[in-house]
Amino acid sequence: MISNELDKTLSNFGYSVAYLSRKENRAKNIFKWDYKRDYLDPKAIEWADAIINLAGESVAKKRWTKAVKEEIYNSRINSIKLLKKSLLEIPNKVQYLVSASAVGYYNQDSDQIMTEESENGDDFLAILVSDWEKELFDIKNSTICALRIGVVLSSKGGALPQLSKPIQMGLGANLGTGKQIVPWIHIDDLVNIFVFAIENKLLGVYNAIAVNTSSETLK
């Protein structure tokens, strides 16, 4: 969902956009990669000036068994490791890398407003995001940015259609207690943040969420 909207917006800005895909495809703008096989088509790295990393198994589609948690973890960590290895071994002109990260980095039991300087939590998601970002910022010779993304709201997919279904049936209710912080962002705003990051070569970590993210704003 995010990549489709990013493609449209970046193309409107005059960028040429290509994809990394685990599936074989003869399209000119699709390159093969597979982190499980430690493979990335060298032509992709040679072609790119900047990389946007959105890779990662969904955290919401399946129950968190031990195997599912390993897949969620490895899909993020090993994807970054493959990018890092490829950028070191393949001659390239990549100057910038911006990656998805997540607000799961923070302590989810806290009722405090979090900033980029806040400490991370100690649950599975917090450890995952912390390790994810450590691998990301270990990549050499590129300016790097991580966007800690909240719940992405779009009528085209993601959480919003699932949240709206019970409301349309007259069964809607507050999320959880109704008092907890719900970090969210509209898809258009998120896409524009990615574009802004590329245009301005943002460095470091940024929270990619709406200004006011309390559940009160969702009523």
C-alpha cells in the first residue's frame, strides 16, 4: 500500500522508481532479491541513487507463534544485512537510504508522550525495532534516515478498513480502554514525509505520526 502511493508521488516529482521483488519478473523496473538466499541483483545497486526500505513481514496478519516471530524478526534484520553487504561489495552511486521503522520501539505501557529521544521498551517489538535500527545505521558511506511509523490510515488497505467495519455495523467502540495513546498517520502524510526525507537528505530518526495521536481524535 505504501509503496504504491510512493511510486505515484515520486514519479510525479520526476523520479524513476524501481522495485526489489522476491518473484521473478522481466519488467525493466523490477530487480530480484531474496534475503533468505542472501541474493540481490547487482544491477539494482548499480542503478540506484537512493534506496527506500519498506521490507518486513506483517506483524498483524498472524498469531505470534515462535516461528512467526522469527519470520517477522528475520525479514527485517536480514533484509538490512543484505543491503549492507551489497552496498559494500557492489560499485554504486547510492547516496541516501531511508527506511521504515516503527513506534513499537517505545514502551507501550507508558502514558507519556514519546519523542525520538525517549528510551525504548523491552517487549518483542521494541527489541525488534532497536535491532533493526542498529543494523540500518551500521551501513557505511550513505546518509541514513529511519522513520518510526505509527498505524497507517488509508481507505485502500491497512488498519482503517478493519477498524471501520464494526462501526458501519453499529458495533464500534473505543480502541482498548479509550485512554491509551494511539500513534497514527494518514497515508498521504507518510508518503510526503518519505519524499521530504529524500529531497532534504534527512539524517537520523524521526517519528512519522500525526501531531495529536490520542484515541480521542479517533472518536
